[in-house]
Amino acid sequence: RALGVAVVGTGKMGADHVRRLHDVVSGARVTAVVDIEAERAKTLADAIEGCTAYTEPAAAMAAQDVDAVLIASPGPAHEAALLEALGRDLPVLCEKPLTPDAASALRVLAAEQRLGHRRVQVGFMRRYDTEYMKLKRLLDGGELGRALMLHHRHRNLSMPPWFTNEMLINDSVVHEMDVTRWLLDQEITAVTVHKPAPTSHAPAGMNDPQFVLLETELGALVDVEIFGHCGYGYQVQAEAVCERGTVRIGDEHGPRLSTDGRWGGRITPDYVERFEDAYDREVQSWVDATRRGEIAGPSVWDGYAAAAVCEAGVLSQREGRRVEVELIERPAFYR
Ligand code: ISE
């Protein structure tokens, strides 16, 4: 039968995943939606046959028709929902970040290991983006030689009003932390956050943009420009500098138009549109694997490692110094 999914959190991403599970993905149906805002959950549930609205994740997870959980609530709410799902041995797709700090990520790591088998995939969707996948294949193929540096640019049109300085690291740069670890197949060992004079479009107190320097265990250097209020669109680009060549991704999306003495194209306004294909591929592969009784994709270890790097990043952001990343030894369970 189709996988009955409870979607926890129905904000921008959660509502988009409900639509995706309902209209795009095969083999799954949304049987529950959960939100502390009861009305919001009810409106979504009413539009889907056989879907019930809840305000408590635990109540939804206890329902007969719920086989799996997609967590899309804000980061600080993830730990409780993850522990609840693991306690019930339910498969989970958890939006990034896994949790907002290393200690809480370690509690999830411990709970999954106690269960004895992997149940959680972390929503680092860039790993499912076609261009990132091609870049990964190129780097793994070895024809360009060793990767020496990565340059990342991560620009948002603007940020929601509740976005903080720390969230620029924990919710935005966390993506670059994950893709860096994945692309290079190395852990990140140190973080330094630099803060140029902010744009006048940033809210008071926010350092925007920021320039983040990552060091990896085999000595690669990685820079990330995070710009929350660039004001013109959503852009995510990366360049790998290798011994025998360079690769750039994310430069152009969609049709290039020539008219009226000009050429150009449209820049996507947000991540929901820019990474639509990646989200589709991510959720479909989670559903397929889950129905086969398997789990794949970014693991709780990846979520923990990214959280530890974020924690070092937030400290560096606050104290204006280079901070080394502390990781526990990788358990055999996650090898
Ligand atoms: C948002 O939460 C995301 O995850 C997006 O992918 C990221 O680009 C954006 O900066 C975050 O706010």
C-alpha cells in the first residue's frame, strides 16, 4: 500500500512537501499534517482525502495510518519529534538542520544507535540537485585531480523577519557545510567567520553578508559567501578548483532570452523554485527506499557533523576568531 506520511510543520517548506507528496511523488500519501497552529493544519488537511490534522507530533505518529514522518518544523523543534519517531521505530525524513547544536544531534545519534538500525534521512537536498550530482561525479571520477579549494556563493533575495545572525550559519551555511563534506569526502576541522560592513538592507543587528572560511582534514580551503538580503534573487553557485581544472555550477538556470538589444534570463526568487527538482528527487528516493525497508541519503552522522561545524561557526561569528571543530569518533554504525 502507499506509504502513509505525517508531515510535521506546515510552514513554507512543510506545505510544499505536502503538495509534493500529494501531487508529484508516487507511492506515498499524506495521512496526517501537524502544526501548533491548528487552523493552518486543518486548512491543509481538509484539501486532502484521508488526511487528519493534529497539533501534537506524538498524536499523529500514534495514528494507524501513519507509516513514516517528514519533519519540516523549525530546527529547535526537531529533536523532540525525532526522538518520538525513533521511539516508535518510524522512518523519518528530517529537514535540515538535523538539530541546531551538536549536543542535541548527539542525543539523536544515540537514540538511533539504541534502536539498532538507521531510520533517519536528513534533508540536505543539494545532494539531489542535478548539477551538484554532476560535480560530485566529476570529483569522484578523479580526472581533474585532487580538489584544492571550493568557492561557494549563497545569496537570498531577503530573509524572513525572524531570521537571526546565528541562523545565517545554522540554517543557510549549513548547506555548504554538508555539500563540502560530501563533495570532498572529508570532515571540516576549523571555521572562521568574517563580517564585512553590512548592507543597508539588513535588519539592525544582523551582519549580512558574511564570509565563512572552512578548513578540511586534508588541507583543502573552502570559502562561503552568505548574503541574506542581496535584493535581486536566490542564487546558489559553487566552483571546485582542482589540480587539473576547475568546475562551476549554478551559474545559469532556465531559458536565456535575447530581445530588444539585450540578452538575459530570470533569477529564481527562492529555494523552493531553484531546488524544486532536487526536493522532488530527494522525497521520491526517501519514499522508494522506505517502501523497500531501506534507508539512504544523508545520515544522522552527517546531520551531527554539520551541526558541530555550525556550532564552531556561531562561536567564530561571536568571538571573531578561528574555531576548531570538535567531533566524536565516527561510530562503526555510520560507516
Ligand atoms: C533556508 O532555510 C534554506 O534551507 C535554503 O535552502 C537556504 O538557501 C536559505 O538560506 C535558508 O534560509
